Amino acid sequence: MQHAHYEQKHGNGNLRGHKPAGRGNGKKNVEACSYCGEKDEVIPILYGFPTHAGFMRAERGEVYLGGCEVSPYGFFCKRCDREF
């Protein structure tokens, strides 16, 4: 019997809509900023309550903490100070 608070796993064993955490800086699949067009200052947005490692990545400027409410934005431009 499956509990209601668990999401069913699909395909490669990851939860639907979730990617496994990697050890990289998150820059390999970064989009260009829709405001300035640059990629060098774009970082991914981390939603939800971060782990200790998530807080450390945010302090290093590798991710932007987006809070608990997920928005349609997936990236943050440090140059423009905007989510997109």
C-alpha cells in the first residue's frame, strides 16, 4: 500500500519533476538571461527549505534561494538581480 505523502517514482527512479542533485556548480545547462542576454552570472533557483549543503551553495553564489513557494522561474541573473 502506498502512503499518500509519497510521490510515485518513474523511469530512472527519480521523483516526477525532480532531478538528482549533482556535485557540479549547475552552470552546464544554464540559460541566457532574458533581460541582459548573458550567461556568466546566471545561477539556478533552489526552491524549498535548503539543506546545509544548499545554504553553503547559496553563500558561495552557486544557487539562488527561491523560498518555499515554487514560481515558474528556474534561473536568477546576478547581474540584473532578476528571476527568469
